[in-house]
Amino acid sequence: MASKTVKTYCRFCHAYCPMEATVEDNRLIDLVPDTSNTLYGGYTCVKGRQLPEQLYHPERINCSLKKNADGSRTEISSVQALDEIADKLKAILKEYGPRAIASYNGTVSFQNSATHPVAKAWHVALDSPSYYTSITIDQPAKVGIGAARMGFWGGGSHTWRDANVALIIGNNTLVSHFSIPGGVPSFSPSNALREGKKRGVKVICVDPRRSELASRADLHLQIKPGQDAVLLAGLISIILAEELHDKAFCTDHIENLDLLEDSLARFTPDYVAERTELDKNDIIAAARLFAAGPRGTASTGTGPEMGPHPNLIQHLVQTINAICGRHYRAGEKLPNAGVLGPEAPRYAQAVPPNPEWLQGVRSRVSDDIGEVTVLTANGPIKEMPTAVCADEILMEGEGQIKALICIGGNPVLAWPGQEKAHEALKSLDLLVCIDYKLSATAEMADYVIGSKLCLEREDLTVLTDIWYEEPYSHYTKTVVEAEGDVIEEWELFWELGKRLGLNMSINQQHPLDMENCPTKYDVLSKMTTDSRVPLEDIYSREGGHTYDIPDVVIQPADPTTAGRMDLFPEGLSEEIESAVRDADASLLAKNDYPYLLISRRMKNTFNSTGPELSVLAAKGTTNPAFINPQDLAALGIQDGEVISVSSARGEIPAVAQGAPDIKRGVVSMSHCWGGAPDGSGDDKVREIGANTNRLIDNLDHPEKYTGMARHSAIAVKLSKTVQPETQEHV
């Protein structure tokens, strides 16, 4: 038998761990870590090691499926499916206009390096602003709002490699494998943390859980959920009051520091301690430890970003970094400016706020919500906020969404306010999904297109290019040729573009051939024009490599373009007052809903992907309600018992699991589990989990600009279930 070994990388999530695949006669027979890769050191996680089973899963979709009038499905060719979908889109376009045609590009879509640029090219050519991604479900403030309102530092912020201290808020990289530069790197994170600690990096972790990261921190602030903004305001106030900030940097590059300082005067250590349920001395110690630096960065994860006041939290995180001068200066080296972008000077100066990034197409839901320019690996891209996509589908009138193309996502489980999301998806004239399995959303689709999996396609580390702390890149060839009638996500947009007669162009600069389908390499080459390392060089090398390219040395400021970062932009005062009202209200007795439910990541799943795979399923098939054992005892609830978790908006069952790492009064559950919102799957909670989006309405606490919903710090009550269990405990 013909056998070969291929160096590739995992795309189960965004950590992109290098692997070696052994293939015989186009069949994957072994997949192991690439121990020769020095950056990762042979690291892979349990999820990535299940790629062989995913590839050959018996329920995998290997063709296109069309839903019939009676709800059954018929297998058809992808060509026929695309022809029929295009005809339906033409009719919708003619009757309702381009805004009526939308796409939702979910978390899995980010793992295909060509999908988003081609998807956006399709929307631009179609003249439809209805481009949505999962970014605006959980972190639009970080990737869009913060830089637009405050500005940012052109020379870049300190990374983990250079840090003396790291303030990490609501991020558990050891499980999530996600962190922007400054936090614990996503790539072999346990080793990165261990090496950092050896260098003397001090870690301050803010988390209601004593998470895997928090347990290894030098200082763990086990905060009351929902009070991150109050804590950050207090830390900044202490730093300014004790004059621990970088005065010279603030004088030269910041404006409105005095206004901010005055607005935070009420956030004294006593005030903050009472509302965050933290020790006053720990708060003061955290402020002094971070300010002492002299290098290091504050960063957030999805914990605070999915909770109350994410816009304010992101602004305060950027502020604490700015006032402490946590940025590279003229003459210093930027550890990694990226491999796949063009050569460009970096200046030691502030890039001022850009309000135009927040002034795009308005949502029909509210003038306060609309198109946001998101800073992505592919450059600034405008997108509509997913938090209100269901409303855009249900709200009648001009611009109502009638067709949705779902790419690598599962909206019925992921979108906030599950009942509304489910109703919206049912009401569409056309729902198309590309997926490898019949997810909860694909079950509802008019057409399901089978997708290639990561080992069946070429890819490039575009997403992570600037996340690495050295100039690293990896172009993986196809490991095994796909069997069946399946396509890549980006190919769906190209095929529909051809049928609709569109002229598509990457970044509105590099036209695609719309007669003959381009190769993946062709698309990636257009995305990486003038890259610091030519794409052909990366393509020609086997495996991932760190490239010996000239250092990027930060240049002195250009007085003709230098700006200032604004610490007190329009609207900030109102956001602070809102956080104060919430904080003060949190001190009142909560008799009806005395617990706070927070979001979390789980080691054995990636959102709604994973429980279908045997090894991962053996580690758990539900999203337990993790609760402090003392709270369980007080409620008379046994570990493993099915309980009711209810909010003012809804009720779900959950399997109680004692967890001493959880702060008392807190319930911790993962999102993207469960079934439809009608409760029909509640008796299967041990098999499929429960969907926490049933507990919220997406418009109860919408954030300005993005409509960001409150997925975390949800007030709930717990009780023994009144429904008789139909399953044995597992």
C-alpha cells in the first residue's frame, strides 16, 4: 500500500496545533503531534486528536440534502442544490432587495482561512450589508468598539514574552486555547504559563471560578459576577491616586485623563470591595502589582465580554494599559508584526479614535445599533451585529432578512434569546447550511451542503498570524482527498456568486476569476499580496516554521500624523453611571433570583462540536450546572441530580455538579448545548444538555453600537426538578 506522512495542523479550534498524519491509499490511519515543531513542543489537545473519527463519522454528511414539504430529506448533487439555491436567491433579490439576503459565519468558519474574505467579497458584490459572524456574539467590544472610541497605540502593546505582569480577566486559556497577545499564549498554553512563571511573570487572575489558570496565578480575585467594570474602575482610580501611572506617556499621548479620573473618584477601595465581594487589600495589591510592571498587559476573555457593560470594560482595560504605558516605544522591537501582511513601518504614536467605524448601516431594531468595523486578521471588515439578527429576520418591512446562509455555525443554539432565534429561523423563506453533520440548525434548513473537513483541504495560519510571539506561519497541504460530494465553505460563496453573475474581489482590490473556480492557493495569494514572507516560500516548506526576517523596530512618532488616545469619549459617562446603578442594586437582597449564572468553556467541546465523537462523549454528554457544594447542601440537592434553573425569562433543566472552585452564589454553565426551545428535549438533558440562551431575551440589556446581549451574570434561582426523570444517572 502507498503510504505517506504529511505535516499538517489541527483546525478543530483556533490554536492550530501542528500534527503529523499517516495516510495509506487516501485513508488517514494515524494522527499524532508534530514533536519537531519547536513553537508548540508537540502539544495537542484531546479534541484535536479526535479528527480521525470526525473524518469518518458514520453520520457525516457526504452530499447535499434538500428538505421536502413533509420534512423528509432527499439527497441531491451539490450542483443541483446550488442551482436551486441561486434561483431562490434571485427571486428574493428581485422582490426584496439585497439586504434581504444574509449570511452568518459561525466559529467553525474562522478555521477555514479563505472563508471570510470570500464571504465578504460576495456581500460587497451583492450590495448586501447583512454579513454576520460569531465575533459579534461574544467580543465585539474588543475587536471593534474599543479601538474606534479610544484609538490605539501604533507601536503595539506588550506581549507575554516581554511581560513582568499580566492582568487576565475572565479568560482561562488553559482550557479555551484562546488569548490575544498579552495574555497566556494560546499555543501550548500550559507550557507558556510555566515558562512565564519561571521568568518571573506575575499573574493576576480575575474570575468567579478558581479556574485552571486562576489556581496558578500569583493573585486570584474571585470576583462577584457582573462587577468587572467596577473592579477595573477601582484599579485605575488607585493607580492614579497613588501616582503609579506613566506620567510622561500620559502627557504625550493621552487626552481627557483628568475627566476620567474625576469620573472614577467614587470607586474607592471600600466601595469596590463591597460590590465585588473582594478583600480591599487584594484590590489595592492588584493595582500596585500591575502598575509596578514595568511591562505587561491587561486582557479579557469571553467571561466579562459576555456579561454586563462590555463596552465599558473594554475601554477600561485599554485605559489601564495606556495609563501604565504598556506599549512599545521608539527603538524597541515588536516581537511579531505578522508574516502574512506587507512590510509597513510601526510608529511610537497614538492612532486617534475613528468614530466612522461606528457609523455604518443602521440596524432596523435601533439607531443605536448598526454596522461595526471589526479589526480582523484580514484587515478591517464591516459587519452587522449578530445579537439582533433574529430581530432583523422577524421585523417586517423594507430590509427584512428573507434568506440566511449559515456557514460553520449553529444559530439555534448560539444566538441569544433562543426562542426568538428559533422562531426567526423557522420564518425564513430560505435557510441554507453548510456543515459536516445535521446540527440543530441544519435540521431546520431547506438545503444542507456537505462540507470538507480540515484535513481534506489546504489552509494557512491567517487567523493567528499576529497572535504568535515570533514570525511563524504554516501552510498545510491537503492530507486526504475528500470522498463524496462535499465542498469548502468559501466555495459556496464563489459558486453562488457565479450563478448570480457577481464580480467578486478580495478586499475590493484583487478580482476573482468568476468563470473558473480558483484554487485555494489562488485565493490565499490574493489575501496575502506583498506579504513579508512570500506565500510561495511558506507553501514550499513542510510544516510550520519561524522565519528569519528583519525585526520590526518601532519608529519615532511622525508629528504630521500622531494623535492622542481619548480616555473619555462621548457616552462613557452614561456607561459609568449604568455600571454604578447595577453595582449598587446588586447589594440589595435577591430573594426571587439569588444566584448568578456565568458562562464557561469546557475542555472536551468547542461550542456545539464534540459531543458526537466517542472519546469526547465518554467524558460527558451534558453541560452541567457547576455549583459550590455548600450551596448544593443548603438547597438539599444531590450531586448529579437534575435540577431546574430559571430566570425572569425562562427555565431549563440541568445536571447539578458540585464544584468547590465556584464562588458561592454562582452557577457556571457552558453555552451552545441542548435542543429546541420548546422544551421537547428536556427529558434528554443528560444526553444533550440545556441551552442557557433560553434564560435571556437578547434585547433586555442591549449594548450601544452592537446590541450585544447579556449572556453571563444572569440572575437565576435553583430548585429540584418537578419533572420525573426518564433516564438513569450516567
